[in-house]
Amino acid sequence: MSQRSLKIAFVVGEESGDALAADLLAALRAQHDGGVSAIGVGGPQLQALGLDTLFDPHEIALFGITSVIAKLPQLIRLIRSTAARIIAENPDCLIIVDSPDFSHRVARRVRAARSGIPILNYVCPSVWAWRQGRAKAMRAYVDEVLAILPFELEFLKELNGPPATYVGHRLASDPLILKALEAQSAIELDRFSDWKRPVRLLCLPGSRRGEIERHMGVIGETLSDLHHRGRKIQVRTQIPLNHEALVRKLAKDWVVEPEISTDMDGKAAAFSTADVALAASGTVTLELALAGIPTVSLYRLDPIMRLFRRHVSVWTASLPGLIADQPIIPEYFDEMIRPGKLARELEKLARPGHSRDAQLQGFELVRERLMTETPSGQLAAERVLVWIDKNSALPAS
């Protein structure tokens, strides 16, 4: 007997979440021979797999109270319309991935209207860092968390959150990252043989508009410091296509004109050749760690978010550090950001020595702790199918 087709609803706002959701959807289609369609909200990778997104997910890829307040009326309308569409479609499962201030409100509405739809949260909100009360609140509308970081299971248990399963992180087996790591390892011994060669610096200001606006200036000042210290540098930056014009505008006064890429080919080239990176704190620091690129991290919060820093309970914002349970990447935040300090940290990491070696060794530990025998997308898909089978009694194939 053939399996019936499945309909999966997604709510995704971030580029990193879009990649995770697309990986999961592909794995579902590989495991379920009856066909799997997708509805809801998602980015270009989900759209390439057939999702007709309800709206541009960049509209909900917000960080910081200031940006949320500015778009509050629009967000409320989108929450209501997204939930209504999902309720009307009556999918076999709802998978919320990121942008929790939006996606979790959609999930609450769907649960209230259709309690039989399984709701899975792929990527745990950062309850381990702040607003810990969210973990317990999630039990009312999330059936299971598909955790991508190994330490999240213990936190959710301690905070009385929903049941959780560790499925691993897709970045640990991402072909682009693995190829970059192979390329980095191959050139590491030859990297310092030509002292006249410019340092290849990868600058990553963030994926959201607000992050880019807050970080491009200080990155430019750091480049000026490196230039005045006599360092020859080549600069590349990788940003979402919809922010290319903004980045070009903000980089026009940099002492070095950056090579800007917006696609996967450009990202692959940048990650395969960079000597060192300066990156906004976030998922990208984990990508850099897994690719073997020594990194300095920075982050400027929006003004209102700074008022809430005392509520942050985690010891580091660095995902590599949290996974390895030890400091690995230098981190600078808000008033602690000094271009001169960033420049000297980058110089130190761009040459052979203890600092560079220590980071590379720390990255090896991160890779070990993220590895799973089965690819993460496949593990996540297995859990989705378990919940669908439990709630709708799928016929055997």
C-alpha cells in the first residue's frame, strides 16, 4: 500500500533557519514515498523546494526590541494571517524554526484552533541565555524540540521545558563547510610561506539590516587601523542579496574595497581562502569554526536591548565556546568594541603562533561534539514522521 501525501507547514525567518528547514524537507521527501508538500513562510532554499511563501521572511527576521516595536502593527497582522492560513490548510505537522517572537505566537494560535496538529520546534530558542521562563511556557503549544546543540537538552529539562531530542547540526556535515575545511587544512602549512602576500580577511557584519548598520562602521575603522599598521589586506564579505546595496553604500569609505558576494559560490570561495575572519556574533561563528577559520567576534546591541543585558545568564555568546564549554573565540560587545583592539587580535590570529593554534584545536573539539552518525536532517525527519504517525495513524507502506 502506498503512503499518502503529507503537507508540512513551516514558519522560518532567518537564512540559517531556512537552510535547516530545507535540509529537513529534503530528508522527509527521501524517507516518505507518498510525497511531501510545504506551505507557510520560508526563504530561498525552501522556496527552491516548492514552498510558495506567504510573505518575504525578512519581514520577521528581526532582532532587538527597537526593530520589533517599529514593526509591531505589521507583525500582529502577519501573525494572524499566517496562523489563519495554516489553520485553514490543516497540515500534518507545523514546524517552527526561528524568529520565536513571531513563530511561537503563530504556534499558539494554531494549537488553540487545531489541537491535533503536531507542533515541533526545530532549533531551540536561546532559553539557556535569557528569558528562561519561555521554556516552561512552550509546553502548552510545542510537542517536542528538535535541538541542534548538545547542551540544550539539559537546559530544557532543568527549566521544565518541552520534551527534546538532539538531532545534531546540519553544519557539521554541510558540503560547503566540509570543502572549506579541506581547503583550509590543505593550505595551512603553506599559508605563511609568502610573507609579502596580503592577509585575506573575511568580514561578516551580520544578516539583518540592523546588524549591518551597527557593524559596518566599526569594521571599516578596524580595517583602517590594520592599514595604518602596515598590514596588506584583501577583504571579502558575504551578505544576503537583499542587503547588497546597503553594504556597498556603507563600505564606500573603507580603506580597502571589499569583494562582496551574495551567493553560495561566493561563500564557498570566501570560506576556502580566508586567513582570518571578523564576524558578528551568531550562527556564522559556528560556520567559521567548523570551516577552520580563526575568528574575532563582535556585536553591538540596539540601544533598548542594552538595557536588558543584566538578564543574560549565559557566560558567552559564542556558539563554539558554548559547545566546547571553554573560551575559543575572542568576543567584544558594545562599549568594549575598540577598532585598535580588534585589529591587533586579527593580526595575532593571522600569523602562526599559540593564539591561532589554540583556536584551531578548539574548533576540532567543536566538530567532535557536533558529529552524529546519522545526518541531522535525517534524524529530524524521523522525529517528524513519528509525530505524524502518532497523531494521524498513517497507513503502512
